[in-house]
Amino acid sequence: MRKSDMQKGKGKIEETVGKATGDRRREAKGKADHAEGTAREAAENVQKVAEKAREAMRRRTA
């Protein structure tokens, strides 16, 4: 499991707990964690694409 998935899950749980208990601060922190996990996931995807492009360039020049 990727770190981004863990962070998104943690954020979603914390957000849900905040909603259930009426704790707006915890709910907001959960939303922020979830958003950070989503951003991390996007960065991981960009990194994968860059690695694939680099490998393709190496094969073409070899």
C-alpha cells in the first residue's frame, strides 16, 4: 500500500470521526490530511510517468 493511500484513509477516518462527534477542528484536519494524500498520490503518478519516459528514451538511444 502506498503512503498516499494510507494518508487519504487516515484523513477520511479523522474527518468522519470529527463529523460524528461535532469536532470541527478534527473534521478540518481530516479533510486536510485527505487532500494532502491526494496531492501525494498525484506526485507519485507524475514520478511514475517520468520514470517510464526516461526508460523509453534510454531504449531509443541504446
